[in-house]
Amino acid sequence: MSVTTSQSATLAPASVRAPFSAEDTAARVLRQEGEALIRFAHNLPADFGQAVAEIIAATGRIILSGMGKSGHIARKIAATLASTGTPAFFVHPAEASHGDLGMVAPGDICILISNSGETSELSDLIAHCARFSITLIGISKRPNSTLMRAADLQLTLPDLPEVCSIGMAPTTSTTLTLGLGDALAVALMEARGFRPDEFHVFHPGGKLGARLARVGQLMHGPETLPLISRNSPMSEAVLEISARGFGIVGVINDGGGLYGVISDGDLRRNMDGLLDRRADDVCTRLPVTVTSDTLAAEALAVMTARKISALFVLDAGERPVGILHIHDCLRAGIA
């Protein structure tokens, strides 16, 4: 059988019209989309507050869906919600019609996105929500569309032109939808009082995870602590600093609390007759300390500001339970 080679479907390089400025186009696009967001901020959907209340009260999960570019935005909104304390996931509308409707159950809330409100692939999800009394939130710029008429709550987008030169490519509309999703996520965070440590639960890896790590996760434990008593001779302090390698030794009182610290700098400043003195003669009283619950980033900021390389970690009784060195923070990617 002979095979005829067809002409390549690859588009030929387009000629650039003159005069043309990529910078001018970029500025215009960003300006117009920014103006669209500002207009949206001054005219929020009437159902926005109720949508937040319904999501907070939901006993199930938040399901987002959309087709094409709306689907891409729905995925991002679902990811943002999930990472900020609102369990959410994306269901592809076509896959929903082939079995994934089972992912959407009573107690859930379904957020469907369609710029026109007439996306046919969403019809089975809309019918499923109606059949099982699942709260449906619609996002579209057409309040009288099929989606919005079926929705329990309408988050209507402003009907503004797309910024592309042909007025058809999803640009302004997707920016507005993404902004609305961010507004939902942040409103839910603030309504719930979502805390940084909760955020860390969902972001244990990477730069965010490092920035949200606690001192207790990075510190060296009690068995490694360089400690001496107040009455110890300075010869013992020098040996302890050298042996432990932290550049510091803690001076404890009779009750085991931290009385002071002696650093390499303290040794240099007290060289005259150093070995004839005791630890409490040389130590710095009331040193800067942290607790195991302190954010490691905060501890690093303290060390940087005070120009010190290590901090003792104290328990509620002011007793040393760990030590954090600046290198521990840097190794963990905190900077």
C-alpha cells in the first residue's frame, strides 16, 4: 500500500506587523486585567458571603470542575483550597460522565466553572447535584445561562472583554475566575483562623516547609548539650566548648536552669587571667533563648541580628533542652 506524504500541518512562522512593541502590549494587557480585577472588587457577587458560609459548614469535600481553560483554573483553585485548610479536589467533567460521578456525594459542595455557562460536558455533573441535593455553586459571566439557573449559589463574573487582540482567547475571564478563587480561599482561611503551623502540615517539603519548620525539628537534643555549673573553673568551660563544637557553653544554676552562656567571644574578651576565674565570673547573663515551638526562621533572624551563632532552647522551667546552631538553619534551607 502506498503512503502519500501530506503537507505538514505546522504553521509557518508568522510575520510581525510593524510597528509593534511587545512591551506596550504587555503593559496594556496587565493594565486592563488589573482594572478588571478592581472593577470586580467593587462589585462582588451577591452570593459570595453565602458561598463562604456554605463551604465552612460543609460536612464533605469541595469538588471543582470545568472544561478547557476553565478546568485549568478549577484545578488551581482546588489546589489552593486544599493547601489552606479546605479539603478540595478537581473532577474532570468528561471523566465524571464515565464513573467519576461517584466521587461527588451528599454533603459535598460542587463548584462548576464555565465562562459561557453552557458547557455541555458539565451537564451530567449538574444533573447529579440536582438528583442527590448536592449544593451547586456556579461561576460564569452569564447569570441566565444553563449552569447559573441550575446553581444554588451564583458567583457571577463581570462581563468584560477579553484582552487578546481578537477578543476570543480566555484572558480577562480566566484572570477574574482565578482571582475569585483566591478570594474564596483567603476568606475561608480568615474565617477559620487558619494558622502558619496548620499551613506547614500541608507544605512539609521545599522552601515553604523549611520556612515553617519549628526549632524543635532542627535542634540538637539534651545529650549533646554543652553545659557546666556556675562554679566550674574556666578551664572546664574551654574544654566543653572545644569538645562540643557549638562555639558556646551554657552555665546552669543549682536548679538546672540556664544562668548564662559563655561564647568564643567571651573567652577572647576575658583572656587576662582567664583560667584563674570561674564560669559565673565570665558568662553573659540573661542570654537570648528560644523554645522548641519557635519558628526556625524567627530563630535565624535573632541570630543574624545579634551576630551570634547558636541559641539554647529552653523548656517551660527555663531549663536547657536543646541547642540550635545557625548552620542547622542553613542546612535546612532557611534563609
